[in-house]
Amino acid sequence: MTPPDTLIDLSIGVVHPDVDFWPSCDGKMSNPVAYPDRYGDPELRARLSAGLDGMPPVAVTAGASMALVSTFAVLQASGPILIPRPGFPGYHRAVKHLKIAHKTYDMSLQEPAEVSIRTAIKQAVKGGAIVIANPGNPLGTLIPDGTVSELCAAALTAGIQPILDETYRGLVFDTDAIKGGARVVPGAVQVFSLSKGRGLAGARLGYLTAPQNLLQQIVEVHQDLTLGASQVSQSAVPGTGPLQVSTLQTSQRRFLRRARDRGRSFLSGSRLKISNPIATPAFWVEFPDCPLDSRDLAARLRDQHGILVEPGDKFGIYNRTAIRICFALPEDKARWAFTCLAQLNQSLSP
């Protein structure tokens, strides 16, 4: 008897997805109500891989966040994981709840991001790992593709595993310094968001590529934690052919640029200090000479105006009055929200 070409997964007590008593969504994707392949839907994986240099092996995950959590869980055995500060709060939550050995490295807000990362690599413990966020969430900062490759090569030479978090790559809207997701960095773990890159944030789909032996370990942990990415979400991804999933369409890029510039114009006479991001749909706003801290400001905006914002210290930004506020809104909502922001600042100014 000839063995099958692929692994037959008998580990989950459910009907196998190849038992086709349920009609497929489009006759191509796997049964949308079955448990998914642990690496993700084969057709979707092929499309994702075809959109990357060299068509590397990829795995689909339950959001980019679970790709990161699973990667942390695998790499913790080798040494501490370096995570940036300021940075995405999910890094700190993951290492806290999984009790992962870690250290933070500070990202200077006054110089290019790569300067801080190079310093961190030089000071890192051999055998550990370092998270390189590009684009940087929360700051919207970007590192050119060639520089990212140099940083990852330097980390590998020093015996440190680079984890390249590119979750927000699909939300780059104002530069040519970073490509649309086609570049693969040899030796790195690279994490992408499929749902953000396609404007399907609620689908909660991420994917990653990594050296084959490391990818297999990450997939096994991801399977243990999540039982795989939702097959319903994977089946709902539109289109055929290779997915250039991290490239926003021209109209979307144009919208984000206009929304950013419009938001800044609404706040132009307010004395608020406003960032000018080229990636990620959010501003950092600082309230000068304000008696409240960022959490108090967030509470005041929520209770008095019905506006939810994120306090800066949640991201490790220790500027006392910094908050993060999304600008990717319809014009009428943006005008109202930013007017409330300016009015609050005026009421608090001495």
C-alpha cells in the first residue's frame, strides 16, 4: 500500500475536512466548517507564498498576534527575548502571561529606529532573540528594506534570532522605502497580517515564514494554543492568484494620506503636538502643560465625549500626556472627534 503524500492528522476528534458532505464555498477552498490544516488552507498558503520572494514555506495563524506568541513560546528556551519599548502592548502581555524570559530595549524617538536596534543587538545575549517591528507600532516609524536585511544579518551573526514583526506592513501609505511585502529576509522569522493587509481586520488572520525547522516548531505550538486559524475566515479571503497581501490598493493609500492630513488640519490651531506618521492609521498626540496624565486624559475623553483613545503608557511611552488616536475615520466623525480633542486641550491649558 502506497503511503499518502501528506501527513494524515488523526490527532483531533472531528470529521476530516476531506469528507465532502458539506458544500464548499466556491468549489476550491477546503470545507469551511471543518478544523483547518495546521499550516493553514493549502490553496491560501500557496497564494501567500507566491506573493513573497522565492516562494518560501508559510503558515497561516489565528491573527499575527498568535504568530508572535507562538514564536516567543518556541524561542524562549534559547535565551531572553528582546522586545522594543515603546512597542506593541501584545509583546509585554505575551511574555507576562507565558512567563517568558525577556528584556526590553529602548527605541529613541529622536533618531532613526535602526540606531536603537543596532545598539540592542550589540548588547544582546547570544542564543536569545530580538523583535524588530517594522513598521513600528505605536509610532508608525519605518526602516528601509535594505537596512532591515542588514539588521537581521547582524543579529544572526551575533547568534541572535531576529523576529521581524511586519504586522502593519499593509498600512504603509506614504513612502517607497519599504516594499509591499515581497521581500523575504533569510534566517528571520517574519510575521505578517493577512487581515490588515487586505482590509479584513475582523477576520483575524496572520501568517509567517521562517527557516523550515523553526517554522515547524512554531506551527506545533500554534496548533496547541489555537487549533489553527479559522477555516471560515480563510475561506472568505477574496481573489485568485498570488496574494500581494501587504500592499494597499492605490485608493486605500490615498485615503490614509488624506485622512492623516485632514486630521492634522483639524488640530492645527490647538497647540497640541501631533505626530506625522507614514505608516499605521494613528497619531500620537501630546497635551502640553496639561495637569492630567495619559490615562486621565483617556478617561476624560471617554466619559465626557464618548471617544476611546489609548493612553501612551500602555505602549511603554512615558511621555506623561501622550495618547494614541486613530485618524482613519469618515470626515464627519473625524471633524467631531478632533474638535472635542482640541476643546479638551483648551479647557485644560493654564
